[in-house]
Amino acid sequence: MAQLLLGKEVTASMNESLRCRAASLRSRGVTPKLVILRCGEASSDLAYEKSALARAAQIGVEAEVRALPQNVSRQALLDALDAVNADRSIHGCLLFRPLPQHLRPFQDEIVNRLDPAKDVDSMTSLSCSGVFTGQAVGFPPCTAQACMEILDHYGIACRGRRAVVIGRSLVIGKPVSMLLLARDATVTICHTKTDDLPAVTRQADILISAAGALGSLTADHVRPGQIVLDVSVNWDAQKPNARGGLGAIAGDAVFSEVEPVVGAITPVPGGVGAVTASVLIGHVVEAAERTL
Amino acid sequence: MAQLLLGKEVTASMNESLRCRAASLRSRGVTPKLVILRCGEASSDLAYEKSALARAAQIGVEAEVRALPQNVSRQALLDALDAVNADRSIHGCLLFRPLPQHLRPFQDEIVNRLDPAKDVDSMTSLSCSGVFTGQAVGFPPCTAQACMEILDHYGIACRGRRAVVIGRSLVIGKPVSMLLLARDATVTICHTKTDDLPAVTRQADILISAAGALGSLTADHVRPGQIVLDVSVNWDAQKPNARGGLGAIAGDAVFSEVEPVVGAITPVPGGVGAVTASVLIGHVVEAAERTL
């Protein structure tokens, strides 16, 4: 029986500390504020927006949604970002991506229009550079940092230990590798071209699975004592849901196989994903602190 | 007996192709041009400058040294960078680092003043971001790319194979890890805090040693068949030199121990370091090509 690493336990302690920091900012006349820029009404955007707004309210951070139409023009979106940059009362901005199809050719220009100091989810090149170099420019992607918050909360040391990351995306695989490296882990980055993945993952002390492939992490990939963070959010059409039917989200792990073997694991839902909104709001608080 | 991976063989074929590309640019009215900015006269800077100038001449790239005094002011150096940025006949700029002590507090401002399009040795944040994200913004550090040129020249495939990098600096360890990852290697990054380094390095198919520690790579770290790139340039006071005395440069490897075990290895000198200047000049050619 593995220890369950529960997002709600991590966020409970994060939120307490963030509430205190936000109150301290307000007492100095600064109300930390997040603006969410959304183009259209994708259901995954709306779900994350709802949890970010709730978390902001809990912590004492002001949050405002600026909803743009799905067919917003490139210029109108750039103008919206310029308005965020110019407004000193706004400390952080989340722009949902992927952008609508017609804006993808301008993606680089658009994401880099945001002031990196307000880039609370690592979309600008300068934030990426900060994650790579270890400098405090912008912020790491929220999901990558959520992994570190979980390790920290449960007192899991990284120094000298072997961390294996499955996935090399800019949203999670590469940045979480850099964050683990900054904590002195020995980091191995795996991906779809890796030969004999199970042999590599079994060597991990800390295993981060961000393959985004339902059922891809099996008993064969793990060994006793490992810490497993299952980052992916996949749709499992066969999984019983809370409404008594079938169809629910699930991670990469075949939970019934992996959980009995390893030392600790995050469930999906209720693991890494549950921490992300607190990290986002934490970045807004930190962005506000940096302006003092 | 390992195969020796010789820098001069790699540069011979690189230079041939670069001469052809430079000639093609000149036939279109564009002479690729490098400016070297140097503050003071550090002997290591002068040595690299000499080899860069020689390589530029061989390839048909114009090169100009702009030597600033050791005590150059922050503003005068920024002005020199602005002049490089403004001059459309200049395609690449190399600024020697480390900067003089009095300029270190302004290092971030100074290195980021250069137009990333002319940043042929990856000193700007945007170049770092490009290496991290895999975008063609700026260029990777020359030494990191020299490793890839050697692997390419000798037909050493990366895809699916295990690469282990010793060192996590921004000059070599982190960027070469990203370049290996872009070639679909499974990459492990080790460093001074890694537990049981020999056990990790023996798993490598391709081992990049950038520890910068004389004699740190021993027979214990390697196994038969491995490809070893020894990137470090250390001073070995006991090594016989060409003048019949003692004192010469050497890599991390105890060559007499490691070479008999592995499949292939770069000597020091004559390995990775011998390729760096060609990579630099190659970046200038590519920067010029990107302006067409």
C-alpha cells in the first residue's frame, strides 16, 4: 500500500501561508491581482478558470476575467496584453492556450507581448530562459512547480537522488527536469523514443510521469519504495465516475497495478492537478511581492 | 584501443561546407561578418580570438576585433554592443566572458543588449530560451554544438540511446543535454551532488564529461563500447608538453585508463575544443543566411 500524496493536503498548507502573505501585502496597500485572458469558451479553460477564481478568493487575491470572443483578432489580443502590461494594479496574467486556430501563426508574438514580470504561467521566452538558467525571471509553469510543492510538502528530498521524468514538453517535462536539477537531483529525461523505458524508470527514486498516455505506466515500470508523481490528465471512458456511470479522468498509471508496488503516489484526480491553481495564485502573490 | 574522435577531421569537413556556403553568400552580395568584442587582454581570450580569426579567414568570413580596455565603462560596452546591433553588415558578435570584475554587477544588462539574431555564442536570454525550447532563436553555445558536430561527423546515432552528461553549466552541461534530447537521446544530467556517479556513467552509450576536474573520469566510470566526449580543458602540471617540459592541458579523463576500455574518445587537446572555432564561424554564416 503506497502512501497517497494528496493535492488537498499540499494546498491546505500552501493556502495558509499564501493568505498570510496576501494579507501582509494588503496591509502595505498592495492588493495582489490576477487577470485571466480567455479567447472563447473552451470547457477545459472554463474549468481551470473556475478553480483559479475560487482559489484567489480563498487566498485574498483579486481576480478578473477578461473574456474575448473566440474570433478575437490578433491586434485586439495584443491590445489586451498591452493593457495588462500598462496597469500597475495587475501583478499576474494567465492567457489560456492553445490559442484559437487563427491566432496560432502569431503565437510567438502574442505570448511574448506579456511583461515577463507578470507571466505567472511561463509562456514568455524570458520565463523559459529563467527556468533553464535558474534565474528568477518570470515563473516556472504551474504544473511543473506543483510537482515540487508536493515533494516539499511531504518532505521528499531530491539531493543526490535519481529522478526520472517521462515526457519532454515545455509545459511539464523539460521545466520539471530543470527544477529537479536545481534541487540537486540526478535527472533523466525520457520520451517516446526511449529504448526500454521500464528499465530506465525502475532506476528512479522519484518518477514523474507526464506521458499523457492512459495506462502507459504499469507494474513493469516501477519498483518498491519509489515516489511516483502522475502528472497526466487523460480521459478513461471505462472508469466509473461519481454519477454512477462510466467515463472519468485518470493519469498515466494503471493505478491498481502501480499503487501496491511503490512507496508513494499521487492519485488522478486529487494529486498534482489539485495543486496547480494554488501555485498560480502563489505566483501572483510573489509577483506582487517583487514589486515592493 | 578506442577510436580517436579527432577535432581536425570534423573541422575539415565542416570548413569545406562552410566555405561553400560563405562563397554562395558573397555571390549574392552578402559577406558574412563577425565582430569580436574583447575587454582587456586575458590570455585565454587572445588564444581563442587567434583561432577564430584564422578559421574565419579559412572559410571566407570577415572578422574584426574591437578591443576595449580592461577598465571599459558599462556605458562604453553597451555603446559598443549598440553599434554592433545597428550595423547591418555585421552578422555575428562574440563578447568574451567572464567580463572584467567591475562589470559583473551589470552582466545581465550587458549580455542581453546584443540582438539575439547576432548572438553566435548563446549569451542572451533569448538564445538560452531557444536552446531550451528547441526554437531557432539565436544559437546554442559553440562548445555544446561542437559535441553534436563530432557525433554527426562520425555517424554516431543518438535516437533512443542513453546519453549521460556530467556537468550542469549553462555553457555546456544544460545546453548539450537539450541538444541531445532534440536528437531523441534519453538524457541523464549528473553533477557534483550525484550519488554513485560511476554507476550512472557506466549506463551511458554516449558520455559527455564536462566536470572540469582533472583526472575525474577513471576506468571505474566507463565500460566497453561507450562513446566518450571529454569536453573539459584542465591544466595538468605533470603532463609532458611539446617543449620537452612538464605542464599541458588535459581533459577530465585519465586517458591511459579510459581509452583502452571505451569504444571511442575525444583526446584533449585535439578533440572538442578543436571544433569550437568552426562552430562559431558556422554560426556567423548561418546568421548571415537568416538575413536573406
